[in-house]
Amino acid sequence: MSILSQRALRAPASPIRKLEPLARQAAERGLTIFHLNIGQPDIPTPPAFLQQARLEPGAVLAYSPSVGLYPYRKALAKYYASLGMPVEEKDILVTTGGSEALLFCLMALCDAGDEVITPEPYYPNYGAFANMAGATLVPLPTRIEDGFRLPPSEAFAAAITPRTRAVLLCNPSNPTGALYSREALEGVLKLCREHGIMLICDEVYRDFVYGEQRPMSALSLPGAGEHCVIIDSLSKRFSACGARLGCIISLRSELIDATTRFAMSRLSPPTLGQLGGIGVLEDPGPFVSSMISEFRSRRDVLMEELRRLPGVFAPEAQGAFYLMTRLPVDSSERFCSWLLSDFSHEGQTVMLAPGPGFYRTPGSGQDEVRIAYVLAEKPLRRAVELLGIALKAYPGRVEPVSRSF
Amino acid sequence: MSILSQRALRAPASPIRKLEPLARQAAERGLTIFHLNIGQPDIPTPPAFLQQARLEPGAVLAYSPSVGLYPYRKALAKYYASLGMPVEEKDILVTTGGSEALLFCLMALCDAGDEVITPEPYYPNYGAFANMAGATLVPLPTRIEDGFRLPPSEAFAAAITPRTRAVLLCNPSNPTGALYSREALEGVLKLCREHGIMLICDEVYRDFVYGEQRPMSALSLPGAGEHCVIIDSLSKRFSACGARLGCIISLRSELIDATTRFAMSRLSPPTLGQLGGIGVLEDPGPFVSSMISEFRSRRDVLMEELRRLPGVFAPEAQGAFYLMTRLPVDSSERFCSWLLSDFSHEGQTVMLAPGPGFYRTPGSGQDEVRIAYVLAEKPLRRAVELLGIALKAYPGRVEPVSRSF
């Protein structure tokens, strides 16, 4: 008999990291790989963060309170208030990354067999956290043709069962790059209120919006208080992924109480990152706005270059720094492997995340890839150029006219 | 209907932190509190750790690999090899504290309703992690009169059911201060092998031993390979609790694979702490041995002072920096509250962790407290002196002769 639990046997490997062995072999053959596959930005962390995320000799690197250092929570509350969110320190639980925030929320809301509805394609770790909590993720299909916009309330309503405990959204969306409209969010929130379930809104890319819409939170919508929980993180906002700092925000005090009891068991989120976070939150300077300008330029470059490629369909990238893109290929998994194992141009290739890893519905995403535009302009242009050259050479190329959309 | 899961409703608050509101009020009244209640040592973190746990301006504080930075795992493997543990990098998963290591192990081994046997009294968060994994902790009573030594194999055997998935030990023990003998460990390991279950050995206090026995790991026992998993942490060994770095070690590759899949979903353990860890593991210098000397002296001071107190029964503290101690009181919970709310001597009082929080069996630990000897000699002597003065004044004092032991 296996020593492993059913939960462990079911636990998925990260589809985004699955190609890493091929990438390692390609690098060993001397190839340069342009990484458009992972969400690790290249933007230097603000110096104020790095300078304060340290202790001088003689100090004790001690636990912080389980809920986070008070000055850090206070600085977070001030930032959220500036976005129109009615949040005080007591409504914030500091977590070890947005990842732990998601895990704690799903564990606090779901028992084994409970369901969480999420638009598909979705961030694959949602499925991993749901599995750890014993819950089932119920995917609600969205369409690349209309930019993966949020399905109408009726579609959510049709997916609700007696086991539904929450709707989980990522806004702006990883992996699609969609930004949900205020009206669409209000529709889902209304539905959650009617059914007495929670809206979990993962807003770790909140600042990464490139159009007219300003960064906003679902928690600032009228009536959101009792039915909304926000997942947030420092990772992307301050290019501090390795700090492992996130938080749960909710006005629903029993949810903060329950997740705080989970948090007490793991003692403390990382202390050094919180010190850095206090530094940048108290005086963010122009860091965020100049980073967003940089990503807006990259977004423009990406769209411009992708549109040159015959047979490629890319919806408008509206937020985050990802874009699900349709390619004229038989299988994006085969194509992404082939890029690493069989293709090169002038000693270079490009790495992408295959679409099916972002879907639960079998057969979906076969001709899609997720592009993370985390490179500066020049390497980004070259990476998309490589993609175009590869698409011409790929033996499994299919002509888009032959497909039904 | 509550929005919370049964898991959330059952999640316990930390019994160790439950008295904090009373402590805050006492501090607000101007009292000095000697903290013997929590395991936060006062030893400065090694300067080499703090100096390397930082990045210079211009750097990106990036994710590490999900399994941990390679040089960090390599340095860990070297340290474990020096203890006679047959461990390579591939057998080590770096986690966010020993806490995450425990949670991942229990999740990988247990489904809802499965059982884990652990000697009682035990570290309360074991119960919290078991609850998060849906598992049941089955306590096996140990006795203060014989220094909380490990029960005989027959007692473990009698507790095994078809749902038993593991035995969980903490060695040296938090909260009792017991150090388990090699023979006792071999007995439990043999039993685990016979029943095809795992021995989870939490060794975060491995270095904190004060007698003849050298620091050792259950994984160095003959035949441990296939049935043993070790939980470890930097927190205590390098006085770096706030770094949040632990690890899972096992030669059972499917367990490392499964916990790695959990680890991929949370992306990365904290990066800065790993950099500090590389610094101290590669060149630990005399830090650990001088810290252990300091704790040995404190242990001696604690034993000497406790033995002066009439009616107090303290077994010999052998390891870690805790000691479960029997007091002549009606209720250690009432007594610990009373110390904060009604007692003071020259503007000072002492804070202890009440015994019942370390037991699951109802009624157990009512006359016990856990003492964490994390103070230097002088404040430690004064803290125990305060305990003696308080015991004389406490209205709920009972005479030990009237009790049956």
C-alpha cells in the first residue's frame, strides 16, 4: 500500500515548470533561452525595500506576530484606504505570499467535497490549493475570441450547487491578461450575496492595468463588505517575489479569525520581508508608476510584434503581464517542447507555457500558450521574432482557417 | 449558515498565545514581565547570517526554486552527512519553517479521518496541522514522574489502527524537555516498519542536548531509510526564527516528490533567509557550541532554582529549552492568568504556558506548566524566584502530599 494520501497522489506538478528539464538540456547545449514562461519580473526591487529588509549584527531575527508586524499592517491599511477600501489593521492578516493567503482562505471556507467556481483558463495553483483543502475547482469557460471576459452572472448562477462555497477570480487575470469591468464584478458579487457564498478576489496584479481603468479592488464595490475576501501580495507590486509576503483582507471578521488561527500554527510570516515592506509602503516614491509605464511599453511591443505573425490570434492584453495567445499549432504542449528540444535560430530559442495547464476541461487550450512579458523591449522583440520563425518551421503547424472560430 | 468550513470551526487558537491580552494589560499597568512562556530565544543571530541575508541595491529579490536554492540544499546535505545521515540534496525539500514541513508531511501522508500517534504532552501546533490535513492526532500519555520518557513499543502498538499513517515524535521534546534514547527510538522505528507506517521525527532542537548523548537524528538509525521523515529548521539552531526556513528530509522519494508538488504550488520559500543560511552553514564557526553552552548553564540555573521551591516537581531537563513542571496549584490555567492579572512583586511578574494546552486528554496537565528557559542567568533566577513568591501567595495553592503520585 502506498504511504501517500489520496490528496498527495492527486497533487498536480506545476504545468509551468514541467518543461524545465528540457530547458536545462537546451541551456547545456549552449542555447540562449528567452523566458516568456514564468512570472518572475526582471525589475530591480526598490532599493528602499532591500535596505530595510535587513538587520544589523547583534540583532535577533525573531518571529513576528502571527498576523504580521503591526507597523506593516498599518502601512498596508493606509495603502488600501487610498484605494477606497474600507480597511483597518484588524481586517488584514499578513501571510507568507499570496499563495498561503489562498490556501488559508480555501481551507477556511471549504471542507472535503465543497466547490469553488473559477473562470477558465485559471492560474494552475488554484487547483493545487483546492486539492490541498479537499475542495473541487469548478471551471467556468471563457473565450479567447472576446478577450476572456467574465461570463455573465447567469453562467455563474448555473454552476452554483449546494456544495458551492465561493467564486474565485483573478483580476487582472493571470493567465489571460483580461481586466474585468466594474459592472461584471458587481454582477458576480450580487450573485454571491444572494447565495450566501464568498467572492475571493486575487488582486496581486491590481496595479498592472494599461488602459483607462484605474487600479481598483472588488472590496471597494458597494455592498462588498460581507461577501468579499481579497488576496494580495508584495511580490509583483514591489518586484519582491522572494520576500514571500501576501495578505488576506476581509471585513468578514470570522474569516479573519479562522485564518488567524491557521496562521498562529505556522507562527509567523517572514520577518525581513516585512521590514522591507514597511520601507516601501511608507514611502513608495515613483517606483510603482514607473514600473507600470515599463510594462505598458512592453505590452505595446508584445501586441505590435504578435500582430505581425500570420495565424496568431492575440486578444488585447489589458492587465497583469500575461497574455493567453492562440497559435497555429497542432498541440501547444508539443510545440513548446519542440522549441526547447528541436528548434534554434542563431543559437537562441524561446520558452512558453503551454495552454492546457491552465484548463481543467479536457481538450481545452491545445492551441494556446501563456506569454509572460517580463523582458525588456529588445529581448522581447527578439523573443516574439523567434516565435514567428519557429512557427514557420514547426512540423505540426496547422492553418488557422481550418479551425472553427 | 456559517461561511466557515468544519476545519475552520475546529481550528484551535494557540494555547501559548492565549494569555497575551492579560500580558498586554499587565504591561500597560507598568509591570515588568519575565517571559518563560514562548520559545523565542534572546540569542543574537550569527552576524554571518544577517550579513548574507541581504541583497544590494539593483538586485531583484526573486523566487528561489520551489525546493530551495541549490547551494542552500547542498550546504544542508553536508551538515546532515556530518551527523551520519545518508542524505543528498535530492532528499531535502526546503520549506517555509519547520511549520510548513510538518503541514506538508501530514498532508502527504493523511486523508480525512486518518490517524497520527504522538506522545502526550505535545507541541500544540501538531494538533492544528493535523486538523488542517483532516487527520486525527492520537495522544499516547507519558508521565512527568519518569521524565516523560517514550512509552514502550507495546503502548504504540496498542494505539495503531487501520487508519494509522504515522507516529510523530519531537526529539528533543518541546514541551517536555525529554531526550529519547537510541533504544527507544529503534523500538518505535521497528514498529513503524512492521506496520508500513512512517516515523515523522521533528528534530528542530537536535543540537539542544545537555548530557552525554551527542546530537543525533533518527535517520541515522539502521533501517530508518524507508520509514523515516525528518522535520528540521534553522530557527533554533541559528537563532533565526523570523527567517522562516525549515526542511523535510527523507530517503522515501515518493514522499519528497509529493511534498515537492505541494511546494511548487506555493512557489518558493523565503529567499533572503536562504542566503543567510548558506552563510552560516558553510562556516558555522563556534556559534552553535557556544549557544548550547549558554543553554546548558541556563538549564542548570533553572533546575537549581526550581529545586528550592517547595511543592514543585521538575524532572531533569535533558534537551530543547523547555521543561514541563508540576506546580502545587489547583489549576495551572487559573494560576497563569492570576500571575498576570493579580500578582506582582516589586513591579514584576512572570509568564508561563499552562499545561492543559499541551494535552488532548481532558483533565490532563492541570497542575503543569511549560517553562521556556530563554532568559539569561540573572533574569532567569529572578523569574523562578518570582514563581516561588507567587506560589506562596496564590489562593488556589494545593499541597502536593494531597495528590496521588
